[in-house]
Amino acid sequence: MGETIVNLVGLMITASLVNNVVLSQFLGLCPFLGVSKKTDTALGMGGACIFVITLASLVCSLIYKFILDPLDLSYLKTIVFILVIAMLVQFVEMILKKYIVSLYQALGVYLPLITTNCAVLGVALNNVTDGYYENPLTSTLVGFATAVGFTIAIVILAGLREKMEYNDIPAPFKGMPLVLLTSGLMAIAFTGFSALK
Amino acid sequence: MSTEAKKGALGFRADTPGERFFNGLIAENPTLVLMIGMCPTLAVTSSAINGLGMGLATTFVLALSNAVISALRKVIPNTVRIPSFIVVIASFVTLVELLMKAYVPALNKALGVYIPLIVVNCIIFGRAEAYASKHGIVPSFFDGIGMGIGFTCAITVIGLIREFIGAGTAFDVQILGEGTVVPGAVGAFLSTYKPISIFIQQAGAFIVLAFLIAIMNKIKMNLAKKGKDTSKFGQGCCSSSEEAAADKILADKKNEKEAD
């Protein structure tokens, strides 16, 4: 038991920092570049991502383990996962709106934006490729850790962007190029975590 | 709105196969002009061959899904068009994934999860929504081919730049650095090059793309100075639309609060 916990913690550190979903796997770049203007928005987006990715990892790995794999339908996983995720996001939004109003007020506005986030589908597919789906607890924790990694990256970028907003930079570099350069430097910094592996 | 509206990109007649092809390749190049579909652009361009493979896979999906969506455009009710488009696109992506696994396993392994992720590539969905759902089958098919080839060219070039600086190779042929294929004194000079390996790592993708967009911004500014139309140029990623959506949502929320 002790060993499994150590293994799980190792997996989570790898998923959140070493193989950071945005800076080393390039998943979820659209919200990373698009919704990182202010720290508040970035935090909200990160929170919503943690919520949806954790849930999607759990549901997708259960579906794969108990339906697709036994029936030999694993080639349908892309179609099934994208539809499940789209439905899940709608469903979560409805449930939160009706029953957990405080959470809906904090995260709800970001939920419609998440369907287009390739990190959700990417994590679900990676769980299958890496064999984590065998144990739904592992895949859920890996999904959670990946989303935490996304939140860390987007909040850091938002903080940096807030600081740089009024800097005097060459006109062609204003906007997206500056954000990309900043992300590049962050990616270099995050390669330092590979020593943790 | 008579003759001018009929005129398509580069002086071709609008909505003919040729016009659609060159529109996607040059006038509305998805990566360099519209700046959509940035995730694969950054992720798979560590070498020119990866970029080429990804581009061709995307072109295949784009052309066929455009044709099918255009053929079904009168059957699909407007309210469920988004799930329907997703199913059509995901089917073709599965098809391309299985084909690649069977015939080019090495490339399939190199591209990994990014092949199934073509489903969420905004170029494909964007073209289905903006063009294929409103036009006939033949122009839609060629729109897909043009956009796909435009995307392929752009990411192959980005891959080539990164590969050349980062490993000294071009399409896996060693040109700069040790073991160069260039003979004689020139080769001896070229072999002194030390590859800057950061360019084939993740950070290199961000840096190369940043400079590419900065160059496009400069071109855009020069065009605007000459009084030409620059409205087609995008802002980078799907971010402009997403940013606008986020801003709008936040503004709505604020208004609601004030109303309370």
C-alpha cells in the first residue's frame, strides 16, 4: 500500500510539473494564450479545468474499461470521448446551475469555453495510451494533477502579462508574439523540473 | 455588390475550385494569416517530416469532412449542427488514424496523441462552420484541400526552421554541424556549426512562432500604411474569439451584479 501511494505521488508530480500539459505537451494552448490576460480570469479558468478534466478522466476511463475495451471497440475511442466530454460539460453546467449555485458563480462562466480545450480530450486519450484506465483512481488522479499543472502555468503567465502590460516593446511584438516569447521562457524554466523524474 | 462581390481571392472567380485552392494556400492561409489551429502548429513541428505528415493528415480530414458536411448541409437541422459536425470530423480522424497506424507506423508514433486531436483543431471546425455548411460540395472540397495545403506548407516551413537551427538537418539530412553531407572545404566550414538544441525542444516552438507572428505583424502594418485591406489577418490562436467571449461573459456578470 505504501509503495502504491509513493508511485501515485510520483505520477502526479510527473503529470503536473515534469510533463506540464501546456508547456511540454502543447495541449490546451488556446485558453492558455487567450484567457491569461488577468490573474482572476486565469484562476477561474484553471478551477473550471481542474473540475472538468478530473471528471472527464474518470468517466472516459470507466467507459473505456467497461464498455469499449471488452467489446473490442477501442478504435471508436476518439468519437466516443469527444461526445462524452461535450455532453459532460453541458451536464455539469446544468447541475451546478441548479444545485451548487456558489460553485456555478465561480466557475460557470468558463465552462462553455472548455469544450474547445484540447487538454480534456488529450488527457482522456493519454490515460488510455499509458494504461492508466485499468485503475480509475490512477487515471482520475493523473487527470487532476494535469489540470493543476495547467492552472499553475496559466496563473504564472497571467501574472507576468499583468506586469508587462505597459512595457515599451517594439510594435510588431505587441500582443501575441510577446506572450509566446514569455511562454517560451517559461517552458525553459519548466524543463528544470525534469530532474524530479 | 455586383461584379466586385463575385470576385474571389487573387482575381479568380469566386467559389471555383481554383479560387478556393489559392485562397486557402495564400490569401487566407490558416496558420500565417488567419492564425488558427495553433496547438498542432507548436506541438509537431520539431522536424519538417513530422510537420509534413501532420499537415497531410489534416488536409485529408479537412477535404473529406468539408465535402460530407456540405453534402449533408440541407439535412442537418441548424440546432444540432455542432454535434453532427463533430461526429463527421471524428469519423474521418479515426479513419486517418487507422490508416496511418497500418501504413506509416513510425510517423504515427512520432505524432502520437496529436493525430486523434485533429478532432479539436479549430481549422477543421472553422471551415465546416464558415464555408462548407453554406456552399456546394465541389468548392467545399477544394476549400478543404487549399486550406489543408496552406496549413501543411506553413507547418513544414516552421518544422524546417526549427530542425535546421536545432539539429542542423533538413528533412533528416545533415547539412550543418558534424557529419554534414556537403563535401570539401564548404563542408569543413559547415561542420563547425554547433546545433542550438533548444530550438527542437518545446521552448523553441514558442520562440520561432513568436518571431513568425512578429514578422506577419510587420507585414500587416506595412500593408495598412499603404491603405490596403488587412481585416482578414487574425490575432493568433483561437484566442481572439475566446478572449472576446471571456470578456463578454465577465461584462455580463458585472452587469448582472450591478442590476442586483
